[in-house]
Amino acid sequence: MRTRPCLTSEDAHRIMAACKAEASRNSWQAMIVIVDELGALLLAERMEGAAPISAEVALRKARTSAVTRRPTKFWEDRAKERPGFLTFPADMMLQGGVPLTYGGECVGGIGVSGVQSKEDEQIALAGLAALEQ
């Protein structure tokens, strides 16, 4: 039997703090969601001013990146190249979700929604960097 890493509550809170700091530094209001490797919700926060719909979008981005082990930007680009990928069972194919990897294993995902997609991803990448520290 092998042992694999998993996200702790402390990890999720550290990731969330880094994401919120990046959003605040840029005066962005966003919804930030952290899920485990199966896409189950661990932590979510909607910053003041973020649109209500961003909650569902961020969750779907986080789940997609966790279960596919790829950034949602990968799926967005793939669908542009080959529209058949729109039927792929990924939940959300818009930039702003990144998988959380630790020790070569996917341990979860971050999904962000509320600003431009590239800015959503910038916020998520700040959280990923906090996990890697």
C-alpha cells in the first residue's frame, strides 16, 4: 500500500489567505473555492462585491481542475481547437481553475471567479504558490 499526501484544513486556509491577498492587492472582488482531489468542497469564500453567480462558476472550475489534474485553461484552449471537447465530462472549461499538486500528486484544486479569466487564474496561482512554500 502506498501513502499519498492530502490537503489539511491548515493547508486550505493558507492557500485561501494567499488567494485573498492577491485579489486584495489588485482590488479584485472574487469567489475563491478550494476542493480536495475528488472535487469535494474544503473551503470557499466570496469576497465582498463578487457576483453571486461566481460561487457556482468557481466551484465548477475547482472541481474540473482537481479531477482532470489540469488547469481549466487547458480545457478552454482544447475546446477552441476541437469543439468535440465541449462534450468532455469536464465541469467548467474557462480559465481560472488550477490543480493543487504536492509531491507529484494532485491533492485538490482551486477555482476562482469574479474578474477576467486570466486574473482569476492569477489569484489561483498565488494560492498554489502558498502550498508549495
